[in-house]
Amino acid sequence: MKNFGHTQSNSDHTMFLKRDEGKLTILIVYVDDIIVTGNDAEEQLKLQKYLSQEFEMKDLGDLKYFLGIEVAMSKTGIFLSQRKYVMVLLSEIGMLGCKPADTPIEMNHKLCEDMDQESTNKEQYQRLIGRFIYLAHKRPNIAYAVNVVSQFMHSSSIR
């Protein structure tokens, strides 16, 4: 990408930027997905043509969903939402009808094992907590609760 005039971002090594007279072209790479965006349509087309000569690619059109984030673009800006990600998550754990709470867990709440409670599937619990950790990066209001329940991820007998 450097040969094509892009510089690698200092904050994210998978992002490459090209600035030219107030115009910006951005390339983001995640595993086998590539996003090309910016305010220079001509430069974006050149970049896509260059990349398609180097790699087998498909143009999937405007970005709609990426890494659990819905993307809606309009003349007034870009709207990002994780509603679909959260709805799928709630559906998978059987809590689709749950009610939101301002504070999902009280501060300094102590959790402990209840020997009478049915055992939890460890792999399923770890997968669920991993998804909540990913969600908490963008939702600081749930970070504390996720931190508390994640302390039980590696317990040999989660209850």
C-alpha cells in the first residue's frame, strides 16, 4: 500500500490512509475483508482496480455490516449501530424479551457459587462472555458487569 501512496496508521496497523489536497482515501483490512472508503471517489476506484489486479476480489457495494456493526450512510453522516449483534446475542441466550436496566449489576456485588444450582456449560459460557467483552468495548455502560461475570470464565466448576 505504501507503493500506492498510502501511509499506515499509527493507531491501527490494518488501516492505510492517503491524503491529497483535502481528499482522503482509507483502506481497512480485516482477515479477508477489505473496506475502501473516503471522500475521493476517483481515488477509491483506482485503489479498487489496483487491488483487484493483485488479489481476487468481489465488490460487495456499500458497507452495511462489519464486525457486528451495522453501518447506515446518509447525506447527514454515518450511523453505526450494534442492534443486530445484540439482538442475535439475546436470542441465542434466550433473553430476547428481557427488559433493559440502567445499571445491570450493583457496584461491589459479590457473586458466589450456589451448590444447588445446575452446572453451566463452560465452553458456552466462555463464548458468551467473549461476545460481551467485544460488545463492552463500544458500550462502556456494561463494562463493569461484563468484568464481574468474566472473572468466572476459567473456573473449573462454573455454577
